[in-house]
Amino acid sequence: MALAEKLKNSFLKKKNILITGGTGSFGKFFLKKIIKLKLFKKIIIYSRDELKQYELSKDVGEVKNVRFLIGDVRDRERLIFATKNVDVIVHTAALKQVPASEYNPFECIKTNVIGTQNLIESAIQNKVEKIIALSTDKAALPINLYGASKLASDKLITAANNMVGNQNTTFSVVRYGNVLNSRGSLVPFLHELKNKKFDFFPLTHEKMTRFWITLDHATDFVLQSFLRMKGGEIFVPKIPSIRITDLMQCVKPGVKYKLIGIRPGEKIHELMCPADSAQSTIEFKKYFIILPSTSEKKIFKNLNYNGEKGKFVSEDFEYRSDTNTHFLSIKEIKNLLKKS
């Protein structure tokens, strides 16, 4: 059954939906998708930048029951107000730039950790039904502050299910890799260099690989995860990997590279399911689930998610960008770039 058909008959139909950080790349795409699918009763975009909200409102046009609230996830009282009568939350708000987080560590913690705690307390107080927080591959065995803050955020979200008591509120996490053409990502940067007619592209490491996902796939996966979630899981989609050198050749064929070395907090390869979590990782046809370490495990006993039967991975399993079984060819990368 197509996702749109599943959603028509799901709990998401005619719900009040709040998107934190809703003017970011994911939030904008997600907003347009649920408008198109006519899933909502009301949509609330919650973010700090009034200019971006104005631009997004012009972009989507006059849509009934789309609301724009100025607010910061650091502001607990504002979040409590924003989450009143909300049924579903997609938590995307975060400080995401690795260098900026390294240089401004307190600000990163305030948004990514304390902001998530504020969201959890607000959602529980207002009896929100389902909450999914977006995470990143950098939260798996983090080596930079951004990744560490997102790991802390993930732990807060998965453990929040233990604080709801008999209340019908559940929290889960979706973790994925780099989003094609998202704001601040590599592809727009390379196109900028190309347009400025640079003679070379800067390359941190010749063997560098990355997981890659489109916004369309990412938003669909979040919607599917709302249908699957029991509470406390980290959902990880099976997505392709790319070699950074292949990507550069697709943007500018024949381009030369200049090795600049690994930047602080940067990994050569990405990791989404670490070996240390293998005993709690379940594999399905199109995704993995990392079970929570603190929740009641009995609800996961049959490993059945919406009729999909999973199995535990081997004890030494890792899901890494360099050992991934699915790498995009140069032709496939070019096709994706054209579509985007």
C-alpha cells in the first residue's frame, strides 16, 4: 500500500501538528508534504527567525490553519504555550554546524540539550500524543560537541517515555545522514565554488564517504516512523553511501582537488548503528531500529512493526558509510543532482 493511502487511515489524519525549527530545510519540505497530503487539522511552525517565517508563508501561499509562532526551544514557557492542544510534534530545531558548535559550546548545549528537555516537559504537560525528534549520524560515537549534544538529546527523548506514566504520550527518534541540497550542506557549497570558477575543490580526505538521503525520502521516513513507533526507538533508514570524490566529479567533471586535512570534529566515514548497540539493533527490509536501553522491553518482544517482522543483527554489526552494501554510482549521483 502506498504511503499516502496508509496515512489517510492513520492516527495522523486531522491532527494538530507542531514543527520546531520549522523554517529549516526539513521543516519546509515536511510542511509542504503534509499540506499536499491533507493530513492536518492545524500546522504550527515554531522557530526564531521572523524573516524565514515570512518567506515560508509566501512560499506555501494562503493555506487554512497554518500558523507561524515566533519562539525558541530554549524558552520553556513559550513552548508550553505553543504545544497546547497539539497532537503531534516533529522536533527539528537544533544548532547543527560543527565548527560553530565547537566555538560556541554553551549555545549548542542550550539549544540541543536544554531545548529538547524543554520540549519533553511541555509535551508531557500538554499530553501530546506522539513526538519524533530528528537526530544525526554524528550522534553515534560522537567526536565533536554537536554530535555529543545530539546524543544527549536522543537519550533524553528515548528516556522520556519512562516519565509519562499512564499518559498516552510516546517519544521516538529518527536518525539519518546528510540531506541532499539542505542548507549549509556540501552540494550547494561545491556549486558555489563552481560558479566562482575555482580551479580546485578543497578535499579533507581522499577516502571520505558519507550516507546520503533526499528530503523526500527523509520526510516519508519520518511519517512512516510515526505509524510504526511504540516509544523509545531510534529509527535508522537504509540509505546509500557516496564517495566525496565521486560527488565532486559530478558537480564539476575533471576538477582537481586540494587536500586540506580533516577538520576538527570531522570523521572520514559516518556511522549510524554502532557495534556497541548491536545487541539492541533490529533489522527490517528498509530500516533498522535501535531499541531503548531504559524502557520496558516487553512491548518490543515480538519484533513486529505494522506487520513487518524484524530480526536482531549479529553481535559485531555496524552500519557504516564505508562498508555499506549500497553505494551510488557517478551516474546515479548525477541523476539525483538533476532532480534536485
